[in-house]
Amino acid sequence: MRITDLLKKQGITLGAAPKTKREAIDMLVALHEKCGNLSDTAAYKEGILAREGMGTTAIGMEVAIPHAKSAAVKAPALTAMTVPGGVDYESPDGAPCKLIFMIAATLDGDVHLEVLARLMQMLMHEDFTAKLKAAKTPEEFLKIIDDQETKQFPEEAAAPAPKKEGYRVLAVTACPTGIAHTYMAAEALAKAGDQMGITIKVETNGSGGAKNVLTAAEIADCDGIIIAADKNVETARFDGKPVLFTKVADGIHKPEELINKIVNKEVGTYHSDRKASAADTSGADESFGRKLYKHLMNGVSHMLPFVVAGGIFIAIAFLIDSFAGVPQDGSFGTGTPVSAWFKNIGGVAFNFMLPVLAGFIAMSIADRPGLLVGIVGGALAAAGNTFADPGAANAIPSGFLGALLAGFIGGWLVKMLAKACDHLPQALEGIKPILIYPLGGLAIVAVMMCAVNPVMGVINEGMKNAVNWMAGQPGLLIPVCALLAGMMAIDMGGPFNKAAYVTATALLTGASTDPSDPAFKIMAAVMIGGMVPPIAIALSTTIFRNRWTPEERKSGPVNYIMGLSFITEGAIPYAAGHPLQVIPSCLVGSAAAGALSALFGCTLRAPHGGIFVLPTIGNPAMYFLALVIGSVIGMLMLAILKKPIKE
């Protein structure tokens, strides 16, 4: 489908002068309505605004492409507008937008992704965008698009046949979201190759799947391959060929340099870890830190849906019980059949969080053999199994830190196992993936986690006993509350978090009926300490947007709900990706909130529930103030520690 098939003359406005981003959106939506593209204008506009809430659709270079899939769209369509004076569209490069396309897509299919990808590639040509901005009539605007589209994307029947010698350079582009940067890098590389007289073919690993896939014959005949990616892509097919690993941003900004490195034979030969070789290892051009980051992001990206969906289901359960008047006790959240259903289903999803995190980290390191090791290691971290207590009847879990350990160390150990198995007879090749790797991997992770979990249990028990002693000393209540609240933010569901929570609930269980019993203040501090990290993260992604990637900003608002529901784990993906910035910030914010809660005399008689157990909170107004102050402190400290990112 061509762009000119989707864009009508009536859907183009030239020389517009919107004063704000919202006004520009209103004008483009009105054009869709004028063209008869919508069955429900308000619903479509709501979808556009929701997408903008996840992160601006401005791509830089004075261009923005707002888009939405909606049931209110009759058929895929485009509208367009030029703004000679520019409008602030929160562009990543800070430049005002002067050229805006709005995509309306139906719910079936991925037409909007295909159109978005094609627009991205065309808009990489500055002369093309300059012509569009200078167009005097809608007819001229459409002709400029049609001419450029014909030039860049000729019909297959008219396309020249590839040269017999094939492509000299091949490339694969991929970014975490699989939309903008993936296709911008592909177009930049193709454009540079054309200017340099180098035949090049680029495979895009976008959100709609791999396109323009490289064939085995093309790989065999090429001089080398460029992998411009910020996530792992399939590389075993490139075994024995020169491969250059780099960032997707380099594909956009340094295409000539990358192509020259391949052509001038400045790139080492790549050997897949699946084959025996003493030569270069995977990603030899990447730093160790970048490899760690890519492995970690592989685990976090797969874990995030479990955290978000499970957390929201649990929050719904608390809300239902609150409206139903269920007593705020230890069974809060399961007091009615409906709330119990939401709580149990949400809990099931949540229980997959650590196994999925560890599983996909290990798989990123060791490919398929690592998946079993990571998933089992994550489950053992969540349960706390040990040699002395293999059933984990009385164990203390090692939490998400244990899951990270299982993913990384387990993945590397299985990778070593796979390399060791390369020396086995060829006759055993077929049983490696179905017997040797699973059996050896399970033995490795079982021994490793059973050895690690007892250490974490000792640490937890030691902290619990120390806190119990401190709570009984006069004048130490506020420091104890600050300590326990801070512990809730150290590992967000791990041993420190669990130690603080178990201590508070144990004190609450043995508390007297006296409202002044310190157990109630400690419980209040612990809960507020667990609420601060997700809220601080959500505030940061909302206010300091330039510190986060589009994907992180997109998931940020969910943390408001999770934080208010006392679901600390909502901050785990951010802590896992940026531990040196997120953990100290959340720790200080939580400790401050806990100290203020105790100073204000706030109490809590329920062991869980967040804002849904407000009736059980003593001095709720000051409790809310302490929560706000702690969250803002965490947000500000995070803004200082985490520098703006370059998109």
C-alpha cells in the first residue's frame, strides 16, 4: 500500500499555525473527520492522546508522526499538515515541528507500522522534507510524496535484478521498540551504500517482525555483515563471516564509516557459540558492559508484562474489597469471590516475574539451553530452596537479586557446558539439546541456588533480630522506621524487602490493643517505604522525561497505580536497568517517608493494601503528606543521579 493511497487532498493543510501540540492534534483529527475516515472522532482522538502520553511521536528533524490504532477508524488513512512557524511537539532534539503526519489505523493488521516504517525511511532525506515544507498546494504536496515513493520503493516488476555477485555488504537493524530507529538506520545504511556505489541489503527486525530477511546465499556471498542493534538478533547464521556489532544509533549517524570497515576488511571473523572454534567470540566489538546491558534488557522486557498485568489485577482486588467493606486484615483482597478471583489471577502472573526475568537473561547469554536454567533458577530464588530444606518449607526467598544471579551466572555456566560438549562425538549431537543441556543445566542451577539461598536467609534473620532489638529502645523508633522503610526499597521484593516486611508484620501480630504500640508505627513506615519507589519512578518518567527511553516512559504511569497499591515490584524493571541511580534514590526517598510517617505519629493496623486500607491508617492526611515528600525526594535525587539520555 502506497502512502498516496492513504492521503487525500482534503486531508492536507498547508501553512497552518497551531500554537500548541494539542491544537495541532485537534486540527489533524479534524482533517480525518472531514475526509470521512472516522466513525467516532472522540474515541480516535482519545487513542491519539493516549499514545502521546506514552512518549512524544516527534522524531526530530522538525517532523512528528502521531498515530493510533482504533475501532473508530473505518479504513487506514493519513492526514498531513505543514507549520511554517513551527510548533513545540516535545521533540527529542528540541526543534519545533514543521511537518506533521497523522496515521489512523484499524485494529486488524499492522498497516500503521508499515506506513510509519515507510515514512521514516522517506523522511531521512532532507531534500524530500524540505520540498514538502515548501509545497504551495495539496496537489504539489501529493506529487512530491508520489515521486519520492516511486524513487525509493519501485514496483517489484520494475525493480532491477540483483547483480550476479550479490550484495557486498549486508546489515541487520533493530531497536528495543522496533519502530523508528530500526527503519531510520536501515534507510541511512541503504542511502550511504547507494552514494558509495556499494551494493547493500538491510534486514529490519521491527515490531512487525523481520522484513527483507537475508538469505543463506546472500550471506555466503557478501563481504561482511553490520549488526546495528540495541537488542539481541539471530546471529548464528553469520558464523564464519566478518561481522561488525554496533549500536543502532551508529547505523543512523555513521553509515559510511560502518560500510567502509566491512569493505576495507577491518572487522574480525565472527564464530557462533553453537560451533566449536577458538576464534573470535560473539559480539567481539562490544564492551563487556554493553553485553551485560543487552542481556539484562532481554530479561526485563519479557518480565515487564507480568509485573504490570499482575499488579493491576491485584490492585483491582484491593479496590473491590474496599468498596465492599471487607475488614482490612491479612485476608484483605480476597474477601469477596470477585476480588479473590482478581487477587489469585494477579498473583499467578506475579509469580512468573522472577522466573521469566532469570530465564530470558540466561537465554540471552546461552541461547535455548539457558532458558531452563534461568527459569528454574528464578523459581528457586522466589521459593528459597536450600540443601537442608529442599521443599522450601521454612526458607526465606532470595528475591529478584537471586533471580539476577540465577540468570547471569546460570547462563554463563550453561554456556561453558555447551562449549565443553562441543568436544563430544558427533553421534551425540542430536541428544545435546534434549538431554545433556537440560540435565546438566538443571544440576548446575539447583546446586548454585541451594548454595546461595541459605546465605540470604542468614542475612534476613540477622537483620530481623537487629531491628526487633532497636524497636524496643527509647528514642530509636524514628531511626528504626527510617531503616525499615529504606530496606523496602533496596531490592524491592528481595531479601532486604522481605526482612523488613516480615519484621513489621511479626510485630503487628504480637501488638497490644494500645494505639501507642510502636508496632503500628513500624507497620505504617514499612508500607510507605514500599509505596515510594514506584511512585518516585512514575513521577520521574512524567516530569523528567528526558532521563528515560520511550519504552520506560510508556510503562511509567502504571507505577502510580502499583505504588498506591503497595506493590513495590513495579520499580524492579527500572532498578534492574539502572541500579546505581534508581536504588539509592528510592532508598533515600523511602527512608525519608518512613521517618516522617513515624514523626507525624501515623499508624497502620493492616499489613497490606496501600491507599485501599486508608480507614485503618492513623493520621491519614499526614501519612499522605509523608508519602508525597518521600516520593518527591526520590524523584529529585533520581533526576540528579540519572543524566538525560541521547535518543
